[in-house]
Amino acid sequence: MKLSTLLGSPCIVTLAVAAAPALADTTISKDSTTPLDTLSAGNILIKKDAELSVATGAAITVNSSNTVTVEDDDSDDSDDEPGQITAGKADGATGVLIQPGVTTTITNGGTISVLEEFVPLDEDGNSIADGPIASAKNRYGIHVASGDSVTGSITNTGTITLEGLNSAGIAVDSTLVGSLTNSGSIRVVGDNSYGIRTSDVTGNIVLEGSIVVTGAGARAVSIEGDVGGSIRIQGTVAHQTSFVYDDDGNTIYLSRYDLRLGAPAVSVAGNVAGGIVVAVPPDDNSSTDDDEDDDGVVDSSEGSGTVIAYGNGPGMLIASDKDIVIGTLPTANGGYSLLVEGGVSGTATYSRTDAYGIVIGGAEGTVSLPGGIGVTGAVQATTQDAKATALLINEGVTVSSLYNSGTIMAAISSQGEGEAYAIQDLSGTLTKIENTGFITASGSSTDIVYALDLSRTTADVVIDQYMNAEDIETSEDIEEDLDEGETDDTVYTLSITHKWSRA
């Protein structure tokens, strides 16, 4: 381009380019069957009493930096229905697909349904599945596709219901620079499927409400990347061994084989900077503070964390093929790396099947828990006649301390030649146990039963046993009776310290 001159000086020509007009937002206020994408539609709102239903593919694709909101029903008018997204019955059906590299906020307060019509095979009529329990595959309620990082947040306060193989209610397959929260309901039916599956998440993962999965190899929650914040479970996260597959109420059950694939209810395979807590509402110590734990949720509306596994998969598995560190919770939560205030349990269901509550380690990588483990709730494992381990610490794990004021229990329910371990440490690193609760293992006289198996340690182990509140109250009652002249043969000790020394 040649510059023209005026009075011997260059004349600079300025070209003005008109800015692209901002996209108008799109509100769906009545039923529609047209798929939407944010590049064309801008921010998308599905209003209450409206449904976006598509036959194939994704109902909504987020391919620009815009938001998607599915409205709830306001709960103040029983005639209202929440906003709905309904995806098709074929492979790849998705409620909301988020392309990599965008900035977005996804809020589902309504209903996302990704269902199919499939009758599981039951050749012998015993109501136990003889094959897959779904047909279509790679289906999602909300899916962050693999690729560049996505910035923003994903929040489900509504309902996600999905049927499909190798599928997920919510799947985050690229780094989420933000947080993930579920306080609604997620139900998934399908082999090798997930309630929630994540890659890296830089913020917190909050799991309230309920997340329930049914299927061979299915996991309710699978954290497969690093978490920059904490993981808080304060709702029901569970396997289910059966489901109703038609409108007539017919039920199919998972087979013994299906429940022996070792899939945990919750798995964590990455670093967690802010620790893991299975939480319950805080104690009510103030008449003026309705959020005493400062988590942004009114205490009276908080739930209790419950993790339930069936079969030989543990309730919770913390293990990875890489070395990982589970950081520490805030001081208000005791500074533990793992705190169980609620409950974590594993139940074998069938005979000749092992059961595990919490399993730490066991993969190729090491696991470090610098804050130790705290249990103020319950960790349990129950088998019929095989092996039950409530808390298994595998070789390659580093965890030096455990505090228990709750219940850690392993049980064998039928007489046989099983094994029960409340705590089994194969790492040899657990050297400090403080207990004011119950650590128990039970079985028959022909079973191998240990409350504590610390046989791998090569260092001294200190076990401090204190009376819990119930014991103290009983002791005080007895002392009062003795003051009144009654007699009693029971001896109560305020604190007992055991030191195991390995020569």
C-alpha cells in the first residue's frame, strides 16, 4: 500500500472496521425440537414449563463464551414444571455439550433426560441380567469435551437421568478452571458408566443431593484428574444393585459377575490440594448464625454424606498410577487429609465376595496423606463368607496417624472361613492411633478376625484409647451410685496408651 503525501508529510489513512453485533440471547418459553448452539443463540435459558427435545446429537452445544440455564419450577406453584432438556435414544445423545476453550456457566435447575427403551436380557426369568443393561453408548447429561481448558462453573441443582453404556451424567473431559457442584439428583443406568467423571478441576468439587448408578463396572463419582480445592461429599453417593426398566415396574438385578468387577462408588486418582471430607451438618451452637461452618449453605438445609458400594468394589478408593498427595482440610475440619463425618460402606451382596469400606493405594503410584485420617462417623465393610476390610491401607501409602471417635467395623455375616479386618495397614506407616470410638471386627470362631492388623510396621506404634462421651456418662453414673453406697465390679480408665515396639 502506498502512502500519499500532503505538504511533504505522509498522510495516514485510517480504516474503520465495524464491530460485530452482540448476539441476542435466546429464551425457550414453549416446547421446541430445534437444537441450539451458543454461537448462534447467545446465552440460552430454558424456562419453566418449556421443553427442548431433540432426536439425535446434542440438544445444546456451547461453542462460544456464553451461558446455559435450565430454570427450576420456583417450588411455590405446584402447577409449574421445571425446564426440560430431552436428548434422543441413539449413541452420542447429549443434553448440553461444552466445546473446549470456552468460558461459560452451566446451571441446571430443571430436568435433563437422556433415556432409551431397552429391555435387559433375562433368559432364565430369575430377574438377574444376563447381559448388558443398556444399549446405546457414549451418552451424556452434561459433557465438557476433551481439549483446551474450559473456564467457568457447572452446577446441577435439578435432575439428570441417563441410560447408556460408557456414559455419564456429568463428564468433564478437559480441565475445568472453576468449580463443579451437584446439589440435585443424578441417576445413571448403564455398564461402565458414571454419575460424575472429571479431569482436572482447579476449584472445589461439592457433591450434595444424590448420585446413584447401576451397572457392571459403574462408578458414582470418578475424579481422574487433580483438584485444586477440596472434595466435599455431603449427600448420597451410591451403587444400586437393581433398577426398574419399564412403566410396569419390572425390576432387573445385577449378576454376581457384574458386582465382582471391583468398581468403587467413589474413586479419586489425582492430587487433592484441599483434602477430602464426607461431611455432615455442623453442630448447632448459635441461635443467630445459620451457617456456622461458613460453607455458603444454610446449615438446616445441609445433608449428610453417605457413600455406599455393593460387590467387591470399595465405597471409596484413593489410588492412582501416578504419585498423588491428598492435602489437608481447614483447621475447622481437624486438618485431616481424609475426614469421614458421615458414612462410607461396602457390602458384598453375594456370597464368596469380598467387601471394602475405604481402600487407599494399590495402584502403581504412591499416595501421601500428610494430615492423616479422621473418622467421626462410620466406615464399614460386610461380607457373607469371604473377606471384609473396613479400612485398607496398601503398600506405597504414607499416612502416619488416624483419629477415630466414630465406628470402624468389619463383619462376616455367615459362618465359614472368612477374614475380617477393621483396619489393615500394609504400608507400615500408620504409627499413631487415637480412639474414643469403636474399632471392631466380628465373625465366627472359624474366621480370621482382627480389629487392627499393623503387622507390617517396623516402627513403634502408639495407640491412645480414651473414653468416649457415652463411657464418661456411664462412669459418672457409676461413681454417683458408689457414693450412695452401691457396689460395682466395673473398672473405668480415662486414658489407656498402648505402645507396640518392633524389635
